Amino acid sequence: MKTRGILIALVVFAVSAAAAAQDRRPLTAAKPFIVKTGKQLSEIADLLVKKPGNTNQDIVAAAGQQARIAIFHDSNRVNDLHEVHDGSDDVYYVTNGSATLMLGGSLVGAREVSPGEWRAESSTGGERVTIKKGDLVFVPRGTPHQRTVTDKKFTMILIKIFAAEQK
């Protein structure tokens, strides 16, 4: 009798698992896809260059997403704070000019400016890397980083990948 009960339980489990598997369907996109041609990206970058100071424009805004894509133009970025993101990875693709990155090491005297976003006046043990047009940089979450720009022609595409959907 005990064996029969176990057998019935296994059959019920197998039927339930099969039914659940049949209900699974691929995800349907909640938002439309976005295509930007090289010409459109160049036009955005050209408009940013004409604005004073350091500017950026979102291609994909972070709100409601697990990603942000933006074009950044920096004409002068010196002595910025070093930063660490607990919940996002950064990808930089340089489209024009050059910049210097400090990557890795540890923040000195870090303070949390918003949940999971850390800033510090300095860091130790990092590596100085010069990036230029055509370079791609992946900065995984938890990596101290700082960007210094003195080349007035520096433009990059930032792709930020968040661990959770942004509000």
C-alpha cells in the first residue's frame, strides 16, 4: 500500500510538471526595439560637441529598464571623484578623442551618495589606462573608476547594465 501511495504521488508530480512546462512561453517585449544608424549617432554627437561643458544624451533612458545607453561628450573632466557602482556594469566605446581612466584598486574614504553608489576623492592600487577612438572598456560592478578628459574632442557611448530595473 505504501508503494502504491508513492507511485500515485510520483504520477501526480510528473503530470503537474508536464502541465507547468506546457504553460511556459517566450517573453514578449514590453517596449519597442531601437535602431540608431551611424549617421544618427554622429548627428547626436555633433550636437553635444556644440554645447558648452560636459554633456550627454540618452539613447535608452534608465527609467523602467535594466540598461542605459547614452552618448557622452566631455570637453574637460579633471579631478572628478572616483566611483564604484554596486548594482551596474559599465561599457565604454570611444568614438572620438582620448581620455585617461583610473581602473581598479580601492576607494579611499568612500561615502555612499545613493544606494549602491559610492564616491571618494581618491583611490589606491588602480591602473592608469589611456583610451582613444575605437577602444572598448568593460568596467564590472564593484570596480573603482575615474575618467579624466583634457581632449576637447572626447566622445563615447556608455552602455550601463543594471542588476535590477531602474525606477
